[in-house]
Amino acid sequence: MTETPAAFHESARKDRVSKFNWISLVGIPLAAILFQVYVPRFVTYLSYLELPLLVTVYFSLARRSPITGVLFGMCVGLAQDSLSPQHPLGMFGIAKTLVGYFAGYVSQRFEVENSGVRLVLAFFFYFFHQFFYWFLRSALLSEAVSLELGQTIVLAALNAAVAVPLFRVLDKLRITE
Amino acid sequence: MEFFLNRYRNLSVLLVAILAQLGLLAYQSRTGQDVRLIRVWAVAAVTPMARILEAGRGSTSHFFRDYFVLLGVREENRRLKAELDRKELDNQYLREQLSTADRAKSLSIFQQSSKSTTLAAHVIGNSTDTEAHVILVDRGSNDRVQKGMAVITPEGIVGKVINVFSSVSYILSVEDPNFAASVVSEKHPSVHGTLKGHGTGPVSIDYVQNEEMVDPGDRFVASGEDLIFPRGTPACQVTVARDGRKGKEIYAIPSGIQNGLDDVLIVIEGVHGTIPNAPPADQTVHLLEPPGPDGLADTEVPAQGGARLTDLDRDVQNTRAIGAAQHHTFGSKDSPAPNYNLPPTASKPDDAKPAPSPAPGTQSP
């Protein structure tokens, strides 16, 4: 019985780094932000769908690189901050930077193509993002806001349920070599 | 150092990104200034697409609405031709015209009738913060919009402008927790309060004393004291009013956003109106004279500096009058108990007798 070395798994995982063209890399986050700006006007409950976050998680997982995750999360977060005039720039930016880093980090150690894993990761990262955003607002801006755990968990589950089919759709945009 | 950066490259990039954004936050908090350039870029990137989407949605919805309206009219015509009832056709047509009246027309009518100079604006988006109630409208500094201007609809207050760009502006909605406006009761103009948003659901009216008269159904209007909303602009209708620990707890439904927000009016130059039920400032109030003691015109008035008599005071006076009329000395056992069933004047034995002749040296009137 032959044993495959750990380095082999590592290299095999890195070989599965997904590539996207620039139009997808720029257009998809922009579309996600536009969705958040525009669609909740007509369907109010869709405002709880954090598409920019899901897109950040997806690209960070797909690229399998914490650095890409950091840069991607920072850009998406700052763009989101720019369209949220109530708060100073950087609140969503920091939260999504951390999400991008940890998503990239996790993708190097786990098989993230599996739908079950994606469901769990989307749930976890939504919760992490909301918690960290709340922490930043309380600690840095001294805003008296409460984190409603029950509501956050339900919304995390809903976002995770949306994330799985969304990630499958985004998989189609990968460049195959 | 080089080894460290290579060894911990991922962590180093993360730290740099976080520190850069913390620095940005610190700069904004310290100076109180916004990094406007980044926001301008983001708004410039997103708003054209939002406009295109809105235009596409509008055209599509108009197309389908017109299509279905046409289908309805065709069927209706068939039915009406069969019935040969011209009058019913006319009525139906007019009814349809009324029901499909464009909201923009009502805004236009309100704009013409309002004393304030207003600018119609179309809502094209929201803030990306899910907890914030901030909307994006298609008017900006090019249209003379300035930060702090009031935003209303014919139904009432919508919010105020918090951020202005060249062609778009952000409006803080009346539902947002950071929103506040000075309001006054339409029914009792002495009742002033501060309207505040709570994110979702009804708004509250704070700083109203428990002693003030506020009932469910009362309407509040802008008092104009905040120098933002013209006095008399409808604000909200009370749904709950109860006594609280620090003052009255009042919850109300905001009037301006009840019918959705597609088009709004930005008040460029506000003119204060009047509060509908408020009396004129210098109106004299007619007051009656204070009532005298009942049936005791000729009896002694208690030495209370003109204070009103209580029922007990009147009973005591009545009892004393009866006793005096029957020559009874209260507290003495020498005289019999008076008959309390007789009225004081009727029981006076001297009343029936003629008046005694005046004493020598005196003159009768």
C-alpha cells in the first residue's frame, strides 16, 4: 500500500486554484453591490442578503490565497463603505478584509468545493462578519448597538442557503485551461 | 526583516491592510471630515448603473401595465358594446383614469399649491448598510440641493438630506435611528416633542411630559423649531400614548412614507405654514366670573382670602345659620336643639315681624 505524502495533497490543492477573467473579478462584486443598493427598494427583506460578503467569500475560497482574499475583501468593503454615508470609511472594509483573509486561509487547508463545506463556511463567515462589524461600531465609533444573536443566526442560515447555489453559478465563470 | 516578511507574508499583508484602514478611520474621526473623493468615485461608479436599471424597470413596468390596461379596456369595450350602455362606459373610463393617476401628478399639484419652493426627486437606490434607512435620489448640488434640506411628500415628512454629490443625494429617512425632528401636536399646540426613528416599525415622540394631553389618533406636525422642516408639515399619527417613567411614551406612524417612496420633494426654500387647529396668537379668551357661595349671599364668607368654599364649608355655614335663626347657642345645654329640617331663612322668627324703629340719632335710608 503506497502512502501519498502530505506535500502531494498540498500541491494538488494549489493546482486547483481557480482563475477568473478581469471582467468577472470587477463586474461580479459591482453587481453584488448594485444589488444591495437597488433591489431592496422593491423587495425589502432582500436587504438582509449580504451579496458583497458572499462574493468576497467565494473569490477568496476560489483563489486559495489569503493575500488575494485580503485585497479583494478590502476593495469590496471600502466600496460598500463609500455607499453607506452614515459611517466613516473602513468599517465594512476591515470586516471584509478579515473575512477574505480567513476564507483564503481556510481554502488552503480544506476541500472547499463541497457544497456542505461551503454551506458551513458561508454560515460561519456571515456570523463572523456581522459580529466583527458590530464590534467595530461599538468599540471604535462608540455606538450603542446590540447584536441580536437569534436574528443573526437566522440570517446567517438564509445567506448560507443562498450561497450554495450562488457559488455553483459562479463556478461556471471560472477559466478552464 | 526580509525573512520575517517572507515567512509571514500573508499575515504582514493583512496587518498592513487593517492598519491602513484603521488609520483612515482615525483620520476621519479625528478631523471630523469625510474622505469625499473615495465616496465620489463609488457614487459615480454605481449611480449611472442604478439610473439605467431604474429606467429599464420603469419602461418594463410601464409596458406591461399599458399592455394589461389595454387588454382590460378591450374586454371592457366588448362587454360595454354588448350592453350598449354608453354611460357606464364613460363612468368606467373615468374611474380607471382616477385609479391609474400618476403619483408624480399629485406631487406636481402639491408642489404648485405649496408655499415652499420644492424640487421633485426620484428615488434610485438605498444605502449598502442594511440597518440604515438611507435612500439615494437623483438630484444633487447641480440642482441646488444642499446638505440639511428637508425632504417631504404631500403626505408628510420623509427625511432630510445628509450627503450631496453633483447629481445625486443621500436622504436620511424618518425611520432611521439617527433621525430627529421637532414636532407639535395638531390638536393641542402646546404639546411639543421630538420625533425619532427606531429603524423599523413606528417612530417615537420623545420629551413629552406625562401631564400633557396626547391620545391615540392625534396627529403631529413639524413645529419648525429645528429650522429644517417647514412649520405645519404633517409628521405622524399617534398609535400608542401612555405614561412612562421619564415622560410620555408615544409611538406613531410616520405620515410621509406610508404610500411607498418613488418620488419625493426636496424643500429648497421652506416657508413656515400654520398648524391647522392652533388658535391665533393674540386671541382673547372669555372667562366667567368665579361662582359665589350657593344660597349664602347674606351669610358670612369664610376668612380664606376669597378662596372657593367646599361642600363641608357650606354645610357648616348652613348649620350655623339654622342655629342662629332659632337662637341656639352651639356648645350650650341651656337651649334646645334646633330643628335642622327648617330652612335657615324660614325658621327665623324675626323675619315675619316688622323692622324695628331706628334708634334715636340714626337715619333710615
